[in-house]
Amino acid sequence: MTKRWAEAELRFLKDNAEKMSVQALADALSVRIDELEKKMEKLGLLGVPADAPAPKKAQTLRELSKHTENARKDYDRGVAALQKKKLDEAERHFVDLIQKYPEERELVDRARVYLQVCERQRRDPRPALTEPEDFYYAAVLEKNRGNVSEAIDHLNRAARKNGGGKVDFLLACCYAQQGDLETAVGHLRKAIEEDQRHRVLARHDSDFDPVREAPEFQKLLAEDQIAEVIVRGDALAERARELALPSLVKLGRTEVRSGGSEKDSILANVFEAVIGALYLDGGLAPVQAYVAGWFTGDPEHSLAAGLAASLTVDMFRPQLSHLP
């Protein structure tokens, strides 16, 4: 079978045609002498001296050990350089190994394999992306480089690896960078549905600055703030105090002595009970009216207004009269 010559092997042949015998070159390149001579003739290298001495072979056991150790060092240096993508340095170490230590067959064979790897990486330095996870990390890299369109293309191929909404969140970042508000908000909403923490991240991520002031974006970020305040015990307790509910709470003697009527946990439960009673008595509309007033400060949407059509108002009218 005709040998396929790698570029690194041809460089080695050209560099060493005058330094090594044909036999030594054939051994170093693992090729038949007749095939080597044809290649050398084609390259115009046959006119050079063919009787150059081959590298001196180790004779004693100590020399053999040192010989192998030096070959191993060249090999290790080549591998380390290849791992760091320093292809020229890697090739130099592998070629030196092949030239100086042709009798170290195992290391020489490995060096040839790595020379071919160097050659492939020169032709196509970018690794092929096959898995969704590969496309996701490639998208992160491209976005950070400012190549937003290429990042979007990678993310579309990584869509089925949307663990926790991470792909949708990154897509939202990219579309926000492009100023595409509708698409950015759509992907951000999907990401938040997968993981509520994405809403918090979006509040602080500078990628969203181009669309940050848009009402649609602000609304999406604010959707959890109302719920967050409503379910906080201290916020509910404060509302109970505004309604003077502590004076209406009926407690056992032990709780009275321990100041239970001022405990946030008890007042929060009492306030929730009032809202529940309002809902049972008047339906959802008065509850919605009060919650809206809570956040807007609109007196028409106060608890008094919400209770106006409810029987519960009679129970709380004295306390409500103190509200603005």
C-alpha cells in the first residue's frame, strides 16, 4: 500500500536528507527504501550524500537507559506542547525524537501518530461539535467574544439540553443584545418558568441593558415581587398592625403573658385569616382591590374600599376608620 505522506514527514525528510542515510531515513519514517527513494527523487533529494552516518546507537546498559530517558523527555515535551495547542513546538519535539532515537520503536510510533494529529489540527483547528452540551458551551464562548449571531445558532442546536432553562436564558441574553425585545422576553419567560432564579439573574445581568427600560421587560421582572411581599411574614404582620388587629386577637393566658399579640407569626396568620374572610364573604374582587391598593397607595383600593360590599366591614369598621 502506498504511503500517505504527512506534511510534517515531508519536512522531516527535507531537513534530514543530507544528515541521515537512506536506511536511517526509512527506519525513522517507517517506509520501504524503494518507496522512500521514489519520494526523494520526486522531491529532488537523491543527489545529496547517502552515506551520512546514522545517529549513534547506545551500546552499554547505562547508555541504553539514558538513551530511552532522553527519548521519553522529547516525547513528553511534545505531548505537553500539543495539549497547550503549541503545534510548532510539539512537531519539533516529535521530529527530534524520530530523528535522534529511531530505535525507540514504541515512542517513535506514538510520535508519528501525534504528528498526524498536529497536521489535522492545522487543517481544522476547531473541534467538531456533536452534542447539545458542546453547542451550549460554544455559544457561551461566542457570546463572550461578541459573536451574538453565531451564539444564537449554537444555542438553537443545543435547545434539547435546556436543563433548568439555561439555554433559554442565554438566548434571552443574546436577543436582548440584538435589541429584539419580543424574542428576548419570550425566552426569558421560558427560562423563569424552568427556574425562578433566572428572574433575579436578569435583574443584574448587563446583557439585558438594551431592553431593560422596556415596559414588557420590567413587567416580567416585577411579576414575582408582589408575590414575594405578600408571602413574607413580617410584611403581613405590619399590615395587621396598620389595621389595629393586635387589639382584636384572642389568645390564651400563656401567649398573652409572652406578648403573643405582637408576634409577627401570629399577626401574619391573623391577617391571612382576614383576607380569607374577605374572599369568602365577597369573592375575589374585593381581595384584588385591596392588594392593588397595597402596592399603588390608591385610597380607592384600600381594604375599606374592598370591604365596602362585604359583611366583614362591620367587624372592622372601627379600625378601618384610622386608615388614610
